[in-house]
Amino acid sequence: MNLSRTDKDIVLSSRIRLARNLRELNFTTTWSLDDKEQLEKKLYREFSENPGFKNFSIYNINDLDELDRIVLKEKKIISERYYRHGNGLVITDDDQSVSIVSGDLDHLRISAVLDGLSINEAYQRASVIDRELKNREFDFAVSDDEGYLTVNVSDSGTAMKGSVYLHLPGLCNTDLMDHYIINTIETMLEVTGFSGGGAHSLGGMYIISNKNSFFPNEEHLAELLIKTASTFINSEREIREDLVSGKYPGLEDKIFRALGVIKYCRQISEQEAISALSMVRLGVSVQWITEITISDIDGVLGIIGNGYLRSFAYESNPDETEIMRLRAESIRKNLNLKS
């Protein structure tokens, strides 16, 4: 059986984040209310008046209710720290693939997230914002010797954080995952799981990212991320080919059990849902499950978080049992599963 040869069946997304600080303002660790207001006025003016940013929306994090902030956190637009203690602006384009956050450790954090192994494309998207702001009198703090200056020393240099989100249920169900993680540790990259790391991450989902930003240039980091991600991708493909040939009957059983769970369950926790959807996604990628697409599953993974479901059912103020019921119902509805 022919397997999908597009990287999107294994790579969920690629993300680039650029940290920037204005030369004329104190770092956020010591800045004043006047510094903060000065930055926000510049951003408001730029994203309100510049025609190049007409598809961007500006939000003050303090004007958003808790559920809206939770949704931004679940979409990885803001960090856990910013969700709890943030005090600034969140600016996003129409599809929220590009975002700018002010006051999260650094003055600005410019991020771009794209589907598949798209590190170079994500870097280009973030760089467009970076260059436009530079051209519009945003004087970023940069040193010939140290590169971009940031609050955390480890973020200085290129001040770029690159991440590749991988779906590796095949590797996760073998003894090979530890080996690949250890080999990656020897580089300037690290592998973390959605459940905090280790060889058995929740749903077989992992993030490969750089430990620090001390690279000669952004292109060097992008190349290393792509090369390392490709090693994991190729190994995962080999295991999926063996799976189709009958080498892993236990894994095959997990796939179809998971399909039964999402099709027939009436309540499901977020963790169980992620694990089951991960197995079904694997079944789709090897074409054992044909009534669902990978895009369908990726869309569902983005709407099963507690925050999103609470915002969806805001007026009814659902308890945890109702959230679990809504999650099961949303999965069936969005995957068009009849049971």
C-alpha cells in the first residue's frame, strides 16, 4: 500500500519566533509604565495606519476575558506566563498564523506558524513583520558582537526560536525513540513531548526546537531544524511501512480501538481524546481509515481544549462532565462520524 509522501502526515506545523527589544526603552524587567505605554502607542499607530497591516487585529490582553485568554494560550499565540501575568497587546492576522505579542519578557515577540515542514516559509513570514517595523522607525537593540539583545541571555544572538511539531506514534511505540532523543541532545536542539518530554509523549506528539539562539545566523538554525526533523520523519515512515506490512499487530489494534472510542464515546477527557485522535491520525496516514482526512483530525485537535469548549458553551457555564460530553460530541460532529 502506498503511504502519503507529503510531510504533513507527520509534521503538524512549524513555528518561528523572533524576540525584539527597542533600544530606547528599558527591558521589561525594569521598564516603567511610560515605557510600556510608549511601546503600545507605537504599535497601535503602526498596525492601525500602515496599509501593509490592514489584515491585522489588535487586542489588549487586559480587555479579554479569561476564556478568550485561554483560547489564545491553547492556540500557542500567548505563553502560559503571559496568560497568567501578561499586560500588553496581542496582534494577529486574519487566520492567526502570524502574531505579535508585546511585553512577554521581551518588548516584542513576532511569531509565524505554518502547516507542515515549513521552517523557511515561517521565517520569511516573521521576517516580513520584522523588516517592516525596522523600516518604520522601530530601532531594535542589536550589538555587532552579541547580536539582538534580549532579557534572557540564551535568547540573544539571532533571538530566534524555531520549533517543528511532529506526530511520531510509530517511533513512540518502539524502543527507538529514546535513541533519537539522546542523539538530538548532542546537538544544539532538544526534543520535548506534549506531556513534558520523554520517549512516550501524549499522542506521540513531539516538539524539536533550539535550546538557545547562539547560531551564526538564522539560516543555519533553520537548516539544522529541517535536517533533524527529517531524520525523525524518515524513521517514522519506515515504521509506518512496516506497520502496513503487518509487523506491528499491536499498533494496528490500537488504531482501530481508538476509532471505536471517538466514534462511540459520549464523554471523553482531553488527554484520552488526544491519544485516540493520534492513533486514528496514524490509521488515516496509512490509508486504513478512509472516511476521515488528516486535515479533519488536525482541525479537531484545535477545538477540544477545555478553554475552547468553555468559550463555545459560554452561556451555559458547563461543568467538567458537560465539557467531556461536548468534546465527544464535537469530535463526532466535526469528523462526520455516525454512531
